[in-house]
Amino acid sequence: MKHPHIELSPEITRALSMGAPIVALESTVITHGLPHPQNLELARDMEKQVRETGATPATVALLDGKIRLGLSDEELVQLSESESTLKVSHRDFATAIVKKANGGTTVAGTMLAANMSNIKVFATGGIGGVHKESSFDISTDLKALAETPMIVVCAGAKAILDLPATLEYLETMGVPVIGYKTDEFPAFYSRESGLNVSARLDSPKEIAEFAKAHWSLGLRSAVLVTNPVPETDSIPKSEMEPVIAKASAEAMEQGIHGQALTPFLLSRISELTKEKSLKTNLALLLNNARLAGEIANEVNVRKKEWAI
Ligand code: PSU
Ligand code: MN
């Protein structure tokens, strides 16, 4: 059924009606997570990775107050260049709608829009979580993961976060944390964190079977798939730790908090590592888009048998 605030591109409308595999992609990474022009290049490359698996990419964003799924290349250019875009999580949708604003959707925002449009697989870089700077700063991403039945592919939670607290929250909310070909929860820039996942799975097929089993019980949380950054682009935890500590101390000194904290930390870490972390961020995003495409294909094969 058509929702008054949601607009699907012709390609996504067609893919949905044919029952073809689709992967939702977030856009805060374009509007707030990466500098220009790498953000545009990344947006295009993520779509390409998804297409190479045979799935259709649905980049989600707000344009002129409309929630859009599937953007044209001109629209990607517009989104990547615009400087006054909102960062849209759950509480911000209505703001963007009534103000007819442009916005990049966070993990939580993208999950909401994708779920309303019956899309079951989503790729991002790293989910938000519990911040180190303040244990009251808990990303809405965690709430969305707790309440949205969707497979979310990420490279772990961003290492700028309190990772043990983030994992505790996910456990409380009943969100399975899958390690793709690993037993260890990846820490975004690094493959290692010293923390465990709740289950290890080694193929897209196993992940689709897992999600089917999880949702067959009436559970309605997401299945979080953590995909470690490729070895060649991983930065050792020991190398990242002092950089993250410095960026975090600066954020506290400058009183940066709320929605601005994550973008500040990401860009400051990129400066401090002379863009080495930026390269890693791009590599893991592409890696996740590809895996999500492969999973979407496996989900699609099983869709008819699914209750959801
Ligand atoms: N991963 C990235 N870059 C990003 C983000 C994730 O590689 O910019 C974004 C996601 O959109 C995520 C958001 O939902 O950061 C979390 O923001 P906050 O901590 O304010 O909830
Ligand atoms: Mn926050």
C-alpha cells in the first residue's frame, strides 16, 4: 500500500513487485560520515557492489521532505553536495517531512523506511551504540535493532563506542550478533576487539537460514551480521586506541555531544590518521554491501516459506 510520505523509485517498485532481492543502503554516511567527493564515489560504489551480486540497491534518503527509496545518480550527486542536510533518525523524520528538508538516514532511520517497504536486508558501515563520553548517549540504532526484523550487515560497532556496553544492550534486547567467518566481534577499523559474538556463521546461506529460524519463533528483532574489514585494510586495535582516545578527549573539551558527536569523531580520527582510517572506512562499507547482496539472494530463495 502506498504511504503518503514514502516514494519508491521505478526500479525499486519493479524489483518489489517481481519479488527480486533488494539491499537497503543508508545515507548518513553520505551526508555526515564522509567528506566530499569520497562520499559520492562511495555511494556509487556501494550500489555497484550490490548490483554485482544480482541484487538491487535501494539507497534511502529524504529529499524535499519525502522518504525516498532508490535514488537516481543526479539525486546521489545532490545529496553528496548539499551542506544543509539533516541527520535523520527516528525522532527526526517528522521534522524533515514538515520542513520539506533533505536528509541522510541513519541505521535506525534506514531500517524504519526499509521495513515499511518490506525490504529485509540492509548494509551499513558500523552501527551506533553506547558512547564512551556519556553512558546516557545511546544510539537509536540499538532501539531499531531491537524492534525491526531485518538482516543488518555491518563491520561491528564503531570503535569510538563503549563496545562491551553496546554488546550488553544488544543481548538484553535479544539481538543475535553473528560473526561472519569469525568468533570475535569486529571493531570497525580493526578486525579484533577481544569480545565475542553470539554465533559464528560461515556463509550467506547459513545466515539466511539463521534469520528464518529466529523469526519463525515470533521474535521481531534484527539479526546483526558483523563482517570484519578485509585484512589488507584493517588497522590494529593498538594503533587505533590512542587516536580514538585523543579524538574523544577533544570532543569532551569542546562540549560536542548528541547527533554531532559521531560525525566529529569520525572526521577527527581521519585527520589524525592522515586519512588511513578513511580508507579503511570505505573498504569496509564496500565489503558489507557485497555480503548483504549475497545474503539478499539467499533470503530471496527462501522468502516464500517465510512467515514474515
Ligand atoms: N557508519 C559509518 N559512518 C557513519 C555512520 C555509520 O561508517 O557515518 C552513521 C550511521 O548512519 C549511524 C550513525 O546510524 O552514524 C550513528 O549516529 P548516532 O551515534 O548519533 O546515533
Ligand atoms: Mn547519540
